[in-house]
Amino acid sequence: MTFTGLVGTVCMFPLRAIIAACVAMRIHPNILTLVGVLINAGAAWALSVDRFLLAGVIMIVANIFDFIDGKVAHLTNTSSQFGAFWDSTLDRLSDLALFLGLIYLYADLGRPDYVMVAALAMVFSVMTSYARARAESLIEKCKVGFMERPERIVLFMIGAFTDRMAGVLWVILVLSIVTVINRMHYTYLALSNKPMPNAANPFWRAFFWRDERTSVPYDLWVIAILAFVWLTPPDWLRDPAAAGMGLWAWF
């Protein structure tokens, strides 16, 4: 079992009990989705006032609801096309709320450079979801690229609990851009009936991401990302002398 697979297995123990309780109480999955979004709005507020630890705790609670709604829908036989639309739409609202909370915080701290980083990360996170949705209206499947919503949410939590949100935003921004390009490229190849890149090539293995979660290559990416986030100095957002120097001051 891989590292990420082990973490997922451990987390499933309490989640199974919560899912069973929701099924027993016949709570509609659409209600669970809505509750998750409302709780996540509280996390966005906590981020906006620089209470990162509180934000991390709230995000954990919110994303329990976000995770179990689909499981409850399956077990209670209440899955529907509207439910899928509802879930996807409110997921976007949850993502945008977290980014807006950070944008407000950085504006209040007088850091226009990180306002821009957070705004760009928000744009390309939305584009990641849009690119897949639009592609799958033309081709059967476009599940390629590393930086999907679960990875973003986990990174937000890590940034909140470790006060390393600067590094988290850079990871989300860069890998979201790569994921959008990845999906555009994949869709072009699929629509043009052209061969997919050779996965044996290290460059295409990293850029043209198709490995499943809990695989060894996925774990290696996760370890590299965690190392970068941990080594990113927290004072990137705390050094008053750097304020106003602009985004390029770090290069």
C-alpha cells in the first residue's frame, strides 16, 4: 500500500460511521452538499481574518460533508442528474469562497503581489474544472492532469495548519496551469485521432499526467509538493519590507 493509500484507508474508518448515520437518518445528499458549502464559507471568513488554524479545522468539517454526499446518494438510491449538477456547482462556490478569503487577507496585509497570485490561482482552478467539463461534452473522458479539486482542498488544509499558504498558492497556481494545458492538449489529440504521448518518457509522464491516486508516481509528486510547501518561508507573507516590492521580488 502506498503512503496516500494508507492515509485514505485510515480516514475512511470515521467516515463510514458518519455515512451510516446519515443513511439511517435519511438525510438527503443535496442537503449535505449545501451544509458543506455553508460551513466552508466559515473557513473562508477565518482565512480572511488570518485565523488559519481555525480555518483548517472548519475545512475538515466542511469537506466531510462534501465527501459523504455522493456516498449517501448511492446508498439511499437518491442519485440524480440534478444532484450531480448541484454538487458540481456548489463545489465551485466553495473553491471560490476560499480564494476570496485569501485575497481579502492579502489585500488587508498590503500584499498586492499575493493578491495577484491568489487571484490567478483562483482563475486557473476554475479553468481546470471548466476544461474537463467542456472536453467531456465532446469526448468520453478527460480525467488527466494532477491538480484536481481534492488536491487543492488538501493543500488548502496543509497551508492553513502549517502557516505555509504562500507555498501552497504557488503549487496550486503552477500545477493548475499545467493541468489546464494538459487537458487542452489531451482533448486536441482525442478529437484529432492522434496518438497519446509515450508514458515511458519522463517529461510526458510528469506533464501529461494520467497516473491514478494512491500510485507510486502520485506519492512521489505528493512528497515533492509537501517538501516545497514546507521549505517555503512563512515570512514571505509577513515581511513588511517586502510589501510593495511586487511579485518579481522573489526572483
